[in-house]
Amino acid sequence: MIGRFLAVFEPFILMLLGTVVLASLLPARGEMATIVGYAADIGIVLLFFLHGAKLSRDAIWAGLRNWKLHLAVLAITFVAFPLFGLGLTALPFVTGPLAAGLLFLTLLPSTVQSSIAFTAIARGNVAAAVCSASFSNLLGILVTPALVALLMNTSGSGGISIESIEAIVLQLLVPFVAGHLLRPWIGAWVTRNKSLLTVVDRGSILLVVYSAFGAAVVEGLWTKLSLGDLILIGLLCAALLAFVLGLTFAVARLMKLPREDAIVLQFCGSKKSLASGVPMAGVLFPPAQVGVILLPVMLFHQLQLIACAVIARRYAESAPRDIASD
């Protein structure tokens, strides 16, 4: 059990923590901060371009056949989660940037890689997981900014401007659509070079995190946050994850989903994407706010990996023999 727990802390998590430490000790300032910001923007554009090229149209059409499952995943991701977020921000001890970070966390799409990986480990419907996770991320490019504009304005946590909307279109949507339209010519190359996508994916996240936390540190991030604030965020993220995992289990039972689809609902419906959240936060919020807003996203990401690794292993151990032997 201890080995499985430690295995969840993959090298990327250590790199992410190292980036936060580096940004805290040596934040980019002045002209260097501008250069780092431009590099992060380029990384975001390239990331969404490659994700667009990776998305198969066959997967889109195939996913439409299991529409009840996918609607359930999307409802939990973009309806139930935001309602929970509003509930958390209504608590009297959750205020300011921390409230904004928790609410932003609940507005993000589901993960792709880990949702599919955990579904495979649990002997679930991998094809359906690919479709659900892909749909969630595709819709998230538009739905998440729309929810930010709607809910974070009304909650008093901030909002997005016309400039932010233009940045969303130019940095996220246009590259994604361009990559998808070019898939007939570059799709095979992207598939053969999955390691390149991984490097761009993780590299862009690390760049945005360094830029965001550096700007926040310059503005006095660690003088505004206490250890108690960090513990509070961790506890709220853990409570949110536990509640959603229970909800996805209950909804699957209520819908009488087969075991393989119930697994998809639990893993795709309970996760939030760090890979989407980091670049979106960099586009949607002022640099000085991004570091604080990303703290709940980073903590929730690690907690969901730990919890889902344990759950997936238990599903695998309890799988019927004919499924477990596949």
C-alpha cells in the first residue's frame, strides 16, 4: 500500500513543486518576467494546437452513441461541481483569492490522460472514457470561461474582460481548431510522437506556473497566505473530492449503469484538469492573482491522483474473472 501511495508522486509532481519553490526563491522580474510570460503564452498555443491535432473525429462520433453516460459526466463536471464551488465560497471563512481559487477549480473540465489510465486499470470502458474525457476538455475551452464570467462575477471573486475573451479565442480556441483541421496531415505524426506532446504539455504547465507564482511572490503571496490557509485549502479540496466520488457512485447506481460504464462516470466525473486549468488561469486572470488561484487546483490534482489510484486498484481486484483476464 505504501508503495502504491508513493508511486502516485510521479516525477512531474516533484517538478511542479520544484517550480513553485524556484518561483518563490527566484521570481522573474522586470524584462525577464516579460520574456517568461511570452514563453508561457507560446507554450499554451502549442499545447492546444497539438491537443486539437490529437483529437480523433472517429472518437467524437463513437462517443455520441453512449450519450447518456457522457451527459452524466458533463452534468457532474459543469453543473454539480460549480454548485459545490458556490457552496464552498459561501462559507464565512472562505474569502478573497482562496475563494476564487476554489470556485475556479470547480469550473474546470475533466482530465484526459489520468481518467483514461485509471479506467483501464479498473477494467472499465476505456473507449467511453476516451470520449467522455475528450468531450469534457473540448467543451471546457468554451464552457469554463463562460462559467468564470457568470459565476465569478456574481460571487464577487472577479471576472473576465473583453481582452480575456480575445485571449481565450486566440490562445486556446483558434490553435485547437487549427490543430484539429490539420489532423488529416499531421495527426499520424502527432500520434507517433506522443512524447513530444508530453514535453509540450508539461513544459507549458511548468512555464505558466513559474510565471504565475513568480508574479504572485513579487506581489507578496507568501506574506498574505499562512500555513493555516494552506491546511484549510487542503481540507476543503479533500472534502470536495470525497463528496464528488460519492456522488458519481450514487448516480451510477441510480442510472443502473453497467460496471464498466459506472467506472467511467466515477473517474471522468470526479476529476479536474491541471493541464487545462493552468493555461486557462494564465489567460483569464491578472498575473498577480494566478498563483493564489492555482493553489487549490494543484492540491486537488494531487489528492485526486492518490484517491483514484487506490479506487482503481480495488476495482481491478474485484473485477469478474473474464474482465480481469482481458
